[in-house]
Amino acid sequence: MTRERVRPESKQVVLVSGARPNLMKIAPVARALRRNSLFAVRLLHTGQHYDDEMAHRFFRDLGLERPDTDLGVGSLSHARQTAAIMERFDEHLDRERADLVIVVGDVNSTIACALTAVKRGILVAHVEAGLRSFDRSMPEEINRILTDAIAHFLFTTERSAGENLRREGIPVERVFFVGNVMVDTLLAHRDRALAEPRVSTRPPGSYALATLHRPSNVDREEDLRQAVDILLEAALRVPVVFPVHPRTRERLERFGLVRSLAAPGGIDLLPPQGYLAFLRLMAEARVVLTDSGGIQEETTALGIPCITLRTTTERPITVEEGTNVVCARDREKIVAALEEAVAGRGKAGRVPEKWDGKAAGRIAAVLDEKLSG
């Protein structure tokens, strides 16, 4: 005769999002934890990305209810935004009990909420731990390193991330290789995305999809002008579909570059897209040009050649095993990679280990084991 395991009092879990890419990471984690009676989950959005229409679209697309709490921080400098998040999250924790705070990715909300929780003696889990570009001029790199140094549970997407943490002195018993929650979301929503209305008139497989938003590509006129020239050069070989990030559009307008992109025979400019519409654009592209970290992973999972306009990547597995080629803004490298992709000889790669749609379930199982005692 077996005796049912007696569950302890539920653990109060705060799951933090700050920027739109965080939502794709927290959605599967929230679902996995809510299937377990040990966890009582609250969603907290810091408002680091503050476009309410876009945020609402992402919550709807991902099947997430609106957050229980929105700190409404908005756009500020890095230091002021981090400080504002810490102050408002600290006030939230005065009112609401938390046994565990889960942060994802590498945005200012990640380090701000992790640091606030740790200073109050609250356990912290970091999803997507251990990724390193080894470029400390990137604010995200600083956020990654500091968050990993103070987290109690570190969930990694690839084995190299575990090696990075080992070299930094993180105890091995804190590190868990679980796979990629971004891929969980992609696999769960791919069929729905492909049933969405197309937002481009370009037929599947006939275009390059472009995204740009990194400060290193868009903040200085010289850099953005060079990136625009690269996109115009690409458009001579294949139509380019370019959903323009709000940050990028503001810079394009400031530097007087919108007209050259919108000229006849140039580039199809689109407004920012919701998750499902963008996933369809990506899944049906011939090739993707981007400076986004998450898109490097998603194109690898989809088998779409990816050309990354950065000098480094914190996701080396997308290069070593996936479809990604890191080209910075090197015109010759980009054109060569683009022509290979257009000719159907683009980098094929393979889907990395544990990118199977089950990462969030593994996270929930680890936390159940560690917190149910």
C-alpha cells in the first residue's frame, strides 16, 4: 500500500518579465509551474517595455493573462531604470510574500529584481543563465554576470553556459541544464502562427527578414547608416521585409534615413509585429538578418539561415550547431552569406540538445524537488 505524498504549504512564486522577449520565456514556465500544486504563481511586469498596445498583443498571442502587478517603470537611462525597478519591486515585496523570484534573460529588470530579492533573503532562479558574449560593453552582459553570481538556481540552455558558470566559480549544484524555453514557446505556437493572416505580400521563401535594435547598430548615425546601406545592398539580391523596432524608427527619423529605406525598389517597412505574426514572417523567410539574441535561437530551431549583424554572440551553439553566421557589419561576409542562402545553400545546422519543447517542465521538476522538502 502506497501513501500519498503530503504537499507542504504552497510556495509563493513571482515570475518577472520586463521586456517583450521575456514574455516568450515566462509563458511556458508559468504554465508548467501552475500544473504543480506546490506553486502559487504571480506574474509581475516591470513595464521596462511600456508600449501598452504591443504588450497586450504579446500577452494575447502567448495565452498569458495580464500581469497581476505592473510596476509601470517605463523608459529611463540604464541606472535610473534599474534603480526605479528595484525601488518599486521592493515596495511590492513589502505588501506581497514571495518564497521564490524567477527572472529570465538579461534585461535591466532581470538584475534589478534578482538583486532586490536576494537582499531580502528570497530565493532567486535565473532562466537562461550562463550565456556570455565576453563583451562587457554590452549592458546585457553585465546583467547576465551579476544575476548569475547571486542566483540560487541557474537554468541553462546549452552546455557551454554551464562551462562559463563553472569558470566563474558558481557551485555545480546550483546549475541545471534544462534546454531552451524560447523554443518551448516557438514549438507550442508554430501551427497557430502559420494560420495567422500574412502581414507581408511576399510569398513564402521569397524574402529576407531583417530586424535591428541593438545600440551598437542604431544609436550612432554612422553605424545606422552603415546598417541601412547593408540592407539596401541585400535588397538588390532578395526583397527585404523589415519590421521596424520603435527605438530604430526613432533613430532612422532623427538621422533622415527613412526616405532611403522607403524608396521604390527598396525595403518593405512594417510596424512592430505581435509574436504570432512575426513568427510566421520568420518561419517563411528565406534568410534572416538580425542583431537579436533570441532570433538567433529561433532561426536555429526553425532551420532558417541567420546572418547576425554583431561582432559576438552569447549563444555560440547557434553558430557551432545551428544556422547562425556572425558577420558584424562586414559587407563582404554578409553578401556572401546572403547569396548562399538565396541560392538555397545557406547554413542548415541542426537543433541543439534539449531544444525539444520540454524545458519549462524540467525547470518545474527541479524546483519541485528543491522546494518541497
